Amino acid sequence: MASTSCFDAAASHMVLGKPKHLCRRAFRLLAAAFTAAMLSACAQSPVVGNKSSLHSASPQPSPTQVAAITPRRSENVRRRQTAQAQNASDGLASYYRYGSKTASGEKFNAGELTAAHRTLPFGTRVRVTNVATGRSVTVRVNDRGPFVNGRVIDVSHAAAESLGMVQQGVTKVKLDVLQ
């Protein structure tokens, strides 16, 4: 009788003195090792050997092409100011006096002249004018909100008192971004 290996034995279910389950286990281990070797070879293959050669091969745009596609700094500033003016316009204001922390990370203080606005950067100073009375106050944006449709700003309780809106709770205001 010719000698057979574990693989031949797995096919014929005949093993020379060895149980079948040992041959199956050896086959599974071999398959797992082969799969692991293939996966590690794929993971270690370099896509680009030298990144500097990749950059030098790409064509560089001329300065006139860069100027044509890059907006000027003054255009960026003008766009930002226009966006701020659109975001800070007319609408309804409400006030709040309870809270622990603001979105900027500061501790909320209802006695300070602060406000919550959806899009203006933290630290922006905004003049809020009560349209009905003409009273105005300058607040600093340090929080996000209001998250109620139709409202453009939430002011602190101190700012609401300065505007004379505590009794109404919500009032129509005009916003002017100062800085």
C-alpha cells in the first residue's frame, strides 16, 4: 500500500494511523495561514515609493492661473461681511436666564450682556435694537441658538432688561454687526 498524505487522506477518508480530524485541522490551519499571508502582502505593498517624485511629476499651474482661480483677500472679507450682514438682520429676539454652560465653553451668566446666534462667530459684538421702543444694547455672541423658527437671536436676561422686552418675552429687533 502506498503512503498517503493528510490531503490525500482527506479526499479518500483513509489515513495511515492518524485520525481524520487531525488532517482536517491541518488543512484549515494551512488555509488560514495562506489567507493571512495574502492579506499581509496586500497591506504592505507600497502604492508610491517616493512622494516627492509624485509631486514633481504633476504639472504646476502658472501664477496667472493661480490668480485667476484664487479670490482676493478683499473679496473674501467682503463675502464674509455680506454673509454676516445677511445673518444679522431683522427678526424676533427672545431671552434666556437659565443655563450652565454656553456653546463657547464659558459659564453662562444672565447678568452679562451676551447673546446666542446661530452663525456669527463667538466674540462678535452685535448691536440689538428693539424696533418698537428704539432702545439698543451691544451684546457679545458666546452661545448658539435660538433654535426656534423665526427668531434671530437669544439675548441674556440683562440685555433683555436693557431692551425693555422682559414683559413681552419676544420682540422684533434689528441687528447690526459691530466687529
